[in-house]
Amino acid sequence: MPLTDTAIRAIKPTSKTANFLDGGGLCLKVASSGRKWWWLKYRFQGKEKRFSLETNKLQVVYAVG
């Protein structure tokens, strides 16, 4: 089941970094400090790659674009 905006806002930090899967290789990670960031796992030319983006950067991009 995909993560919703309400579910993401309700996530509280724990003692360890927690992973919340959204499907299709997308994962939300939440650090014990409360920092949240997205990881996208994909394959390019047969090799596994990962791309990360912090949530505060997403808000800036959304506000500008």
C-alpha cells in the first residue's frame, strides 16, 4: 500500500533508522533524529543504483516548480 501524506506526517522517530516501503523501489527512511529522506532503488545497465532526496529539498522544489 502506498504511503499517504497523512501517514508520512504521523511517522515518529525511533531509536534506529526505520524504513517504510512505498512500492516500486521507493522507500522512506526516518532517522532517530527525525530526519526523513527518500531512497529510490533502480537498475541501470544491469546494475543496481540508488538515488536519495531529502524531504526538505522536495518542499523547495515543489514550492518553486
